[in-house]
Amino acid sequence: MRRRFLPLLAAALLVVPTIPGAAHADPSYPFRDPHLTLQARVDDLVGRLTLDEKISLLHQYQPAIPRLGINLFKAGTEALHGVAWSNDLDNGGAVVQADGTSFAQPVGLASTWDTALIERVGSAVGDEARGFHAQNPRVFGLNLWAPVVNLLRDPRWGRNEEGYSEDPLLTGAISTAYGEGLQGGEPDHLKSAPTLKHYLAYNNEAGRDVTSSNVPPRVLNEYDRAAFKPALEANAATGVMASYNLVNGRPATVDPDLATLERSWSDYPLFNVSDALAPTNLTGSQRYYATQAEANAAVIKAGLNSFTVDDANGAPTVTAIKAALDQGLLTVHDIDVAAGQALSIRFRLGEFDPDGGPYAKIGPEVINSAANKQLARETADKAMVLLKNDNNALPLKPGGKVAVVGPLADTLYTDWYGGKLPYQVTAVDGIREKAGSVTASTGSDRIALRDTKTGKYLAADDANPVTVTADSVGVNAQFDADDWGQGVLTLKNVANGKYLGYNWGPFVTRDDQPNGWFVQQQFKLEPQADGTVAIRYAGYETQEGWFGPNRYLTIGADGTVGLGSPDVAGAAKFSKEVLRSGIDEAVAAAKAADTAVLVVGSQPFINGREAHDRTTTALGAGQEALVKAVRAANPHTIVVLQTSYPDTIGWEQQHVPGIVWTTHAGAETGHAIADVLYGAYNPAGRLTQTWYRSDDQLPADLLNYDIISSDQTYLYSRQKPLYEFGYGLSYTSFRYGKPSVGHGKVTVPVTNTGKRDGDEVVQLYTHQRTSRDKTAVKQLRAFQRVHLKAGQTKTVTLPLSPADLERWDQTRSRWVVESSVYDLLIGASSSDIRQRTTLKVTGETIPARDLSKSTRAETFDGYAPAVRLLDESKASGTSVGPAAAGDWIAFKDVALGNPGTFTAQVAALTNTTIEVRLGSPTGKLLGTAPVTATGDVYRYATVRTQLAKASGHQDVYLVFGDALRLSTFSIR
């Protein structure tokens, strides 16, 4: 079955009757015979379907076809770090959360650098997906939308928690392991069908459906595509989800890669899906097509097989596809191919096998099993990273008095793509099992809010609307305020332990945690000149005016609270009465303890998540103040940083003796924290991203996707970070012996020189000494997590062959291994290099450019910052689009032989020019080509000009007079 899925249907399809006479499925139908090839089975079933039935399969909810015994099939169950949630077809598409095993967030999974472990995690999640499917197949389908393999290029990306790493090799290795686990070990059947998210070059949430990622060919191939390719090449994924954004001017929903390049990576047919609502973005926010019929035709031709839109209602999708057929935008053959690809994973899942396939007997008993709980704890242990350990501040000795303080000390938070935790072990719980006594404090201020006009207090009444009617500060008028940074607070009512939220009006204390798509439990208490505060509702909105113009709380005559003012002037004014200082309480606890453990960090629904990027990498000001106060009160202070991303914690690194980082790691988080703090587990997690010293070390624009020209990530940055890629400490020490190179591998002896058993993550980087182009400062080529007993030595083998050193040659649009000496750097992180050697490679020397041939403009070597890559046509191709006069693109080392003519294919809306210059944008002018407006950005015309004579090897610059689109050119 492992063979290419041909786009043309096999001949067998042509001889199968279109509409069988039987009213019910015939078990003798060839498509139900598991001994036939996948291609033959798909062809047989497609041949038995009516055109309407085939079209219906292209929606997320593939309806049942009773006459063939085919049940409903729903694509898409979220499973990034455990089965999370799905939509209920029978209840208006309502979200149903799973309550199975929740593992560490994906960035934490990758921090283990342990592919064998991650495959086990994937297998457990695949088992539980089968278990939930057995309970309710209409809600929990077996097509899982996981893993996310978008690279963590910039830590401000709101979805940082969902990805693995800023490095494509590490991301590829972890995603392959997770996908292989999800799929199971059967060669011809799938336990579940993983879908890689989100293709392609997607790292920003603000305007994500209308912004275009500007990605030159080298970055596209060496970086963004390189993250997706490994899992598909290993047949560890069954397709991709197209991202919301545009890539080089074209919506990713109609990226031609989806029908071509991406499918060439796999030995199996792929089932590609759209992101939610994305097909209608093509006619809506993106305005790329005039009608939905045009849009849907383009989606199918581009290689997507499933429209995730209109919830469970497939009618609009079907209607638009039929219109596209009627208009000649699609053929029946296009539908046959797409329907066959949509059906392919259902065969591999065993759905059409007489016995349901080898995984059919997995039932609900696997959900949150004892083995999976233990695996979750092991994973959380292995994901933890020891960031600092001065003077052996860690591990702690059992017993003694411990103050555990901070907003994350005694609660666990879930994220948007996490399930409902079936139980919780918090940091307080875990530490209590190890310490002699524990004092817990959230470090939150307990406040009351008194209306200055009436003297009444804001008070809760269970799940009823809050009112400003209380005469005194009873427990129902008391709120614990947690600071999540940038002035955003949550207000938790003391009487019922619930969070205050808007709930689309009225305001109620109802929620166990901040949650939901709009996260309506966020507020800002804005100080006024008279000492009062105005309360600003700070819940998320996805479009201007979603909640109307009013954002400030007002009070009605009967004491009801509402959003009644667009500004502070009309807002109700409150006096904020601090009933208990959170810092004072934490300091008192710290002073009375032998050790203070501060658990601070992020709230996954507030501090950055889907649809909302971070604007800063700083820890919340209130939490920073808490850390400083507790550290001053007790010098033996340990910080446990629990976040979904890197934070700039320069003060903590300088002043706190011990720092540990963990993601939100599921129900067993508290056990893992205690395991590491008390040395029951020797930490060996390693960072998968660069942790910067401040926001100033990041690009000003989150939309700068060209990591090469802008020196982003550890690959190209020369800045000194707070913690480098691959960083992490241990309670033991390791010595690296002399490496040897040969036979496609690098071997190095590694010795545990300490007194404790532990894991080391051995990392191999390379640096190319000479190249035609700018190359990485260093690049990860291989890694291995190895366990060593105290005093033990093991020889670690890291694969490396010359072919692994290939890079994209933009001058010839192909992969190349350049002749060069390559430094091999072996160590414990990208900066902590313990051993070095070299590898001399005889490969290619990239020849001088020959611009006498038709040259694609996008293959430039350099460009002005405002230059954009744009869609040459709506179907395919990339053009260069300068924004204004003076913008330029450069082509290095061009072999000129006294050329006479510059010829180009150009589209333009206004008359303009293209200058051909040598050496620089203001260098010697060889000629100016006049460009006449073509009237359409997709209508290209030929422009020419005669050139002055020039010869030798030169750098050629094309300088533009105004905005246009240049697709190809030649100088001959």
C-alpha cells in the first residue's frame, strides 16, 4: 500500500456501475476487501458514488451514504497534547471538551528532546482518540488536527505554546515522533490520522487572514517547508491544514504546493483540510475571488479536500461546488480525485474493513488510564528545564518549612487546545508531599470595589448578575485580583471561588477559570486623578466593535452593572479598598519559611493565544514585584516559571539562586515540579527557542519572516541571549571526549562526571566556513538524549552525511551541497560547545549567475526592505513587487558578456520604469526600461530596453520607478 496515489483514477473505476442496484452495502464490494490495494479500493468506492455524493464528501462533515453502508465521518478532533475537544454535530456545533490525559503543552513536549518518549505520548493520545470515538463517533472523529509544526520564529507569536521549536530539524523530529505514535505501528492501518498544522509560514495572529508572509525562496525551502517535510516523508502524517495567512501574496488556502510539492513528500495519498472559515475568507476578508464558486473551485484545484466551514452544514459548500461545475471552473474528474483523497484516510483507519481494522477494539477504558497518568508525569518531568542553580540551591532537601507562593502556586490552567483536566496536582500539592510543612499564598491582592456615588459595593450572588448594592464588605464583595501583565487583571470572588466575567451581559461570577474564545474574564482598573479607579472590560474581541462601542463599566439606578460608556468620562468611579496585600502576605510566609518557592508565569487564555499575539516578552509587573519582594524576604528563593513561551527574566537570572521553567504540563504538573525541585528527577529538558534579554533583541515587526536578512533565531542571530537555543542545566556534570567522523556519522564519548545519574542532550551543530551566500552561524544537524549513570561513559552516535549539509541555491532553484570546510560543533547547547572537529566536503561551487536565460525575479540575492513577493497569478507563480520608487532587487556575481538588451515580463497599474544598474542601487546605469501600464496586476506585458556594454563578474541591481509586478527577466 505504500505507493504514490495517482491523480488519475485507475481503469477499474471505469467499469464499475455508477449506481449499484442494492439498497444496502454489499460486503462483497471490492472497496470492502482489505486485501486489495488502497488505490483499487478507493477507485471502486468512488466509482459507486453519485456526483452529489462525491461532492458531499468535500465538507468537514461527510454525510452518511446508507445505500453503501457508509456512516457519517467528521474531520478534525483537536489533539495537540492530548485529546482536547471537538464539535457536537447534534447540538448546534457546541464544543465538547475531552477529559482524558493532558500532556505538557507542545513546546514542553519538544523540550524533552526525546523522540522515543514523544512517540509513546502520541500513541497514548491515539489510543484515547479511539476511546473517545468509541463513546461518541459523531463528536470525536479519528482525523486529528495535530501536530502544529509552524516554527517558533518569534516568541511574541500568540500560538507559541502550540509549536515545538524555532529549528526545523528539531521540529521535524518531534512532529514525526508524535505523528508516528498517533498513527500506531501497523503498516497498512491507522490508529488515528494526524494532520499537520498550518501550511505555511504562519507566525502572527494580528490580521492573520489578511497579512502576507514575505518569504524568499531560501527561507521558504530551508526553513518553513523544511519543518513540514520530515513527518510527511516518514509517512507520519496524513495531510496538512492550510493556514489563514497569505504567503507571498496568495492565500495559503489556495497554495499550489498542496496539490504538488507537499504531496510528493509522502508515499500515501494525503487528505488536506482548510482551517475554520478559511474558504469564505477568500471572498470575504481577503477579497481574492468574486464568488464562492470561483473560490471553491480554486480550493479544490489547489489540493484541499475538506472545507471546514458552516459548522455541520455542508449545503453552502455543495452549492458553490455545483455552481463551479456548471460554470466550467471544475470538471467531474477534479471532483473524483478530491473525493478519492478525502476517502483515503477512512480506508486506512479501517472503517471499510469487515472487522474495522486492528484498532477497532480500543474502547473507553484507555481514557486517562493509570499507564497514561504515569506517562504524563514522566513527560512533565522530562520537559522541565533547569535555568539557574547557583551554589547548589537545588535540589531541595526533603522536610523543612516551605512557602509556596504566586498566582500559579495552587492551581493549574488549561489552554485553548487542551482538554478538561480530570484531576489536578498543583505545585502546592506536589511540594506538600516532600516538605515538612507548606504555607501557600497566591500573592494576590484581596480587594473590594466601592461605588463613590452611592457608597455601595460590587458584590456577587453565585451565578446571578453582580450588582453594586452591598452595604458592607462581606465575602461576596471581596475579590482576589491577579495581575497577568500590561494592566490586565482577573477578579475571583471570595464567596464562590468563581471569576467575574461579562458573559455577553450581564456580568456574573460563574467561571472556574478564564476561558472561551473571547476570554471575557479580563479587566483593567484604571487609576483616576482623584484616586478612584474606572473599570475597563478587557476581554478579547476579534473585530472592531464586536461588543459595541462601550468598554467601561457603568452602574444602573438599580445597581446593575453594564458596559455603558466608551470612555473614562462616562464610567462609574470606584474606590479600590485593599483588604489584604498579596505581597505582604507572601513576604510574611517567605520570612517564616526555610525556602520560598515562587510559582509565576502566564495564564494561557490571557497572555497570548490563538488570535492574539503578545506585545511584550516581559513578565507581568505585579508578578515581577512579587518576585523581588519575596527574594528580599528570603535569600533561599526558588522561582518556578510556568509559561507557554520564553520570558525576559533578566532580574531573576541575576538575583534568584534557582530557576526552573515548565510549560503548563497537565494534571501531573505539581508532581513534576516537586520531582525536579527535590531531586527525585534530575532535570534534562533543553530550551527549543532562544530566550532573549529584552524585546529590543527582537525585530521591530513581527511580520518579518525573512530570518536570513533580519538575523532571526539562533541560526542567524549574533546577539548574546539570556538563554540560548538548546540550553538547560543538570544536577550532574558531563565530559565530552574526542569525536570521530566517518561513514555518515559523528561519534563522541560522553561521561557522567558527577555523583548523580542523569540525562544529557548531546547536540551536533555545523558551521559552513565558505559559501557564495550568507549561511547560518550554526545549525543543528543531529541530537540524542542519553541516560548515563554516575561515572558511566557512553559513545553517542549522531548521523551526519554530506547530503545533510544541502542548502537551497536560489540562483538555480535547487538544492546544493557546496564545497567547503564545515566546522562540526558538539556540545550541550548551541553556545556550550564542548568539542570541535571539521569535515571537508567536496561538493559544488555555485557558478556565476547567467542572466541571459529567463530568470525569475524572486530568485534575487538581496532586496530593499519594502520590496514584497506577490502572486504572479491567482493559481501559481511568484512575482516581485516594489512598494515605491527607488526600491530594488540585487543579483550577485553575474557573468556579463557585453549584453545588449534587457527584457522583462511586467504587470503595472501605472506607467513607470525599471533601471538596470551595476554595483549598487545608485551605481552605473546600463539602461532604463519604460513600463507601460497593463491595467491589471495579473496582466503581464513584455518590456525591453537597450543596455550599455558591460562585462566581467558584476552585481546587477534592478531599480524600480514605482509599484509594479516583475515575474521574469533576462539580460542578453
